[in-house]
Amino acid sequence: MRRGRGGRRPPRGLRRRGRATRREPRRGRPGRSRDRRCGVRRRADDLRRRPPRVTAIFAANDVLAVGVLGAAGAAGRTVPGDLSVIGYDDTSLAATRLISLTTVDDRSFDVGERAGGLLRARMGDDDAFAPLGAGPVRTTLPARVVTRSTTARPRSSD
């Protein structure tokens, strides 16, 4: 019987399959860096190469918008002077004084509250199967823009 590291026997499943040798350490995905700062550097390079006519970036969420702020600073672009940045979610991160990110409030608390109310209404029905036959309920809750210090009107091209 082959012995593993330290003279101990390898785990049973590895003995059966004949893979009682030491495993190689896992590596990251090919082409991807484990250093997250490389992503910011790449985005900063993208911003340097973009023509100055790009005046605003709308990020998919507030965390990505903060990354854009870092990349803009690394590229030498001022926010909101050269570039306006807008996030989405209105997280507590966006409201911090240091960041003060303009963002879209999707009213997720209100959405959850409304969904819970609709669920309670369906569960409270006397006939347990009646809600299953009922059609979908459509409710629209308008989002709102929370304007802070990362947006400005684009500068006029003189």
C-alpha cells in the first residue's frame, strides 16, 4: 500500500482510484489575476484611452460605481468635473460622506414589503386553492434618483 505525506495512508476514496499522490494546489482561472487591484488598473487604462467626450458612467450597482471612482482617479479624471458616475441600489456605502455617490434607489424595502403584503393576502383566503387560480398581480413602484456629489452637467466643449 502506498503511503501519503508524513507516512500516513491516503484517504480511502483516493486509494481506490489510485490517486494516492499529493494533489497540486488549485490555481485561479486562466487569464485572471488574483489581485483585484489589477481590475481597477485595467479600467483606469480604459478610461485613459477613451476620448474625453465620455462624460458619464452608469454602473450596475453601487459597489461597481465605487470601483469606477477609483479607476477614474487612477486615470487622472476628476469626478464630477470630467466624468459623472451613477450607481444603483442606494446602499449605505453610497451615502457615506467620503464617497457621496449619486445613485438610483430601487426601493427594495418597499418591494419586499409589498410582496409580503400580497403573500399574506393570498394566504389569508378561506379557500386554499383559490390563490393558485388567481392571476398575477402587477405593481409598479417608481425608482428615484438620489443626487449626491458624483454627477454634474457635462462641460461645454469650447
